[in-house]
Amino acid sequence: MKVKCPNCGYQSEGNFCRKCGSPLPRPSSTGEGTSIPEGHWTAKCPVCKSGPLKWVSKKVLFGLGTFQTLECHNCGAVFRPEKGKFKLISVKDKTNSVWQDYKNQSLTEKEWKNIASGGVSFAKQRQLDFERWMVLLKEGLVNFEVLFSPSSLLLGPGEKLQAVLPNITLWEPRSIRRSTGIYGGPSIRIMKGVYLRLGTFSAGGESHEELRAIDQGTLTITNKRIVFSGPTRTVDLSLNKIISIEPYVDGIAVRTSNRQKAQYFVGLSPGKYPIEFTVENRKYTESLSGLMLKYLIEGLAKKQIFF
């Protein structure tokens, strides 16, 4: 007997839809709701982790049609089929942790099965793995090499390349002075449109700092220093002289003990420098960010202290 797939609407036979692979509703022995094929993710509700989910048919406005949802009679969780995935749209207890984490999210069957078994979604697992990897990077426990271009830097004894990033702009603060003048005294009309001004003129000024692009070149990070090399400017910063690093979306600001002002290395953008990392055989790719550079440099500095 052919039944209508609740996900794509295709008329099919058996336990699963031949078009999209979603489970097909089967009449239960009691006639209430529908049963789920044995071993399927809906055998255990991801929200309460106890009762199974059942297909429930509901009429749309004016009874002109029906739609189906998966519902748990224990906790009231409602899942709606959505383009091959299932969206959690309602629960009775709004304080439930699963609802708080995944409300109105469309996840795959495998993800909901992971959650029902105490796991997390793919996106949350990625976030947890990335945070864990960043902690290891900050502690200097990650072998991190991102060489996006050849390096002409002469390395010293025991010095190793960690990152070579082309098309980075060096910015530095510059003092800008703005002059102002004040005139004091009367004006005497000599003829129409012509005045003679008497009195004095006093000049003054104020200064402020502005960030200005100094040069564009290659930023090289080794296990001992940070080196910027451009057509007109070279900067060589030893890791053991760094006081602080301020991360930004597109770069970092570095302060050292032998310089009064910070130097800014800018030029990162999403997708420009992809970084691959692995956590427990799970492989990911993230764009290099200012925070990632900060943690890399801090980890390298810690290695110098302890090793």
C-alpha cells in the first residue's frame, strides 16, 4: 500500500520514501497515531530521551488539506519535516535544555539521534571542538604552520617558521596637528564691500593621533619573533619583548617593551587564509582571525619561557 511521504509528498511503499529517504508513516495496531520503523532515530525522543515519536496528521485551515508532524506524548515535543531535516517547533517545558539549545532549528536525523543519546548537533560539536583547539593553541600545544607564500627571511639558530602571510598592511599611529586662529578687534567700513580690520590675530592648535597605513608586505611569524617586510619598511619584534596583543577581526595590534606605541598588522578576511585543524579525527577549516594569531603568538611565547 502506497502512503504519502510527510517530507516530500511522494507516494511510496515500504518503510522509507524512495525519493527522499524519510521514514513513512505506518498505521499502529491501536489505530492511534503512527509507528516508526525499528531502530530509527524517532525510537527515542531527543527532548525527554524516553518515549518514542509518533506521526500525527493535522488539518490545515478550513480542512482543505493535512500536514504531518512527529510528536512525543511524554514531553509534548513537536518536530516538523523540512527539506530532508526535522525542525523542533514546540515543547511543553520551555526550560528544557534541548529546547534552549535547538529550538526552531532544522537538524538531520543523525543529529537528533546524537542528541537523544546525550550528544550534540554538528554545529555545536564544531563550536566545542574549535574552542578546545583554541585553548590548546594558546597553551602552545598545537603544531601550527600556515605558510601561504615563500619566505626570504634568514632564520637564526633553532628558529622555525610558523606563519607567512602576504598582503598584510602595517598601520601606525601618527600625531596630527590642527591649527586654529582667533581675530580680535573692530572693523571700519571704508567703502561699500571694503572693510579695514583693526586688532590682533592669535593662533593656536591642537594635536591628536590617527592610524595611517605605512606599508604593505609580508608578515612572518617564527617561534622567536614577528617580522614585517615591505618595500619601504621592515619591523622586527622579538617575542620576549611583547607586552600585549590586541586581536581584531582583520588583524592584531602588538605592543612591545621597546616601543611607546602599538603597531597594527591588518589584512585578514574571511576565506583569505584557511586554517585546517583536527580534533579527535574530526577535521575542520576555519578562516585565520586576529584572535587565532594572538593565541598562536602567546603559545609560542610560552614555549620560549618553559623550554
